[in-house]
Amino acid sequence: RYKTRRTPRYKTMIPTRKPMASQRRHPVQKVIQKEIESLRAQIEHHNYKYYVETAPEISDLAFDSLIQRLQELENRYPPLVAPDSPSQRIGGKPLAGFQHVRHGSAMSSIENTYSDL
């Protein structure tokens, strides 16, 4: 809500209440938040296509570039990191029909096979 204060030459709108510090966001940060949300949605979609439907729509290189961009933005803007972000977890649910196998040595993740991105 705004109060109107009359001055001799013009009207001025004055906010009656300032937003709390946690509610204030820089306009650039809003754009970054939207990009992060878009990246998360794209990654979730492609994870589902790859892990559940076994029908990937994009190459591993393109998928890794989405993940890398998300990690870059989250590293630059730590308050925008969400616990359920694809960058905070690994893979998806395993498909039905696979048996559990115990490996002789620990299986390590190769994270990203493209080091020149």
C-alpha cells in the first residue's frame, strides 16, 4: 500500500512498509533464479528419459553441459542452492528387474567424461 503525499508541484508515492531483507532480491538474481529453475526442470526431464524410459533425447555431452551450468550458477549464488537440486544428488531410481551385485572393489563415479567443457 502507498500513501500519497502532496507537494506543491507533484504527487509522490511513498511505500508504507519496506520489504524485509530476505524478500529483497536484486533483479539479476531473479533472472538467475529463473535460469536455475529451468535447468533443474530440463535435467529432471532428461534424467527421467534416460533412467526410467531408457530413451535419451540428448547426448551425454549436452546433458553434462546442463549439469555444469547448474553447478556453476549454484556455486556463484549459494543462497539459490536447493537440497533437492539435481546437482545435490546422483542419478535416479534403478529400473525394476536388476539384481543387486556385490563388487570386489568399490565402484567410483567418473562424474564427467568431458574435461574440456
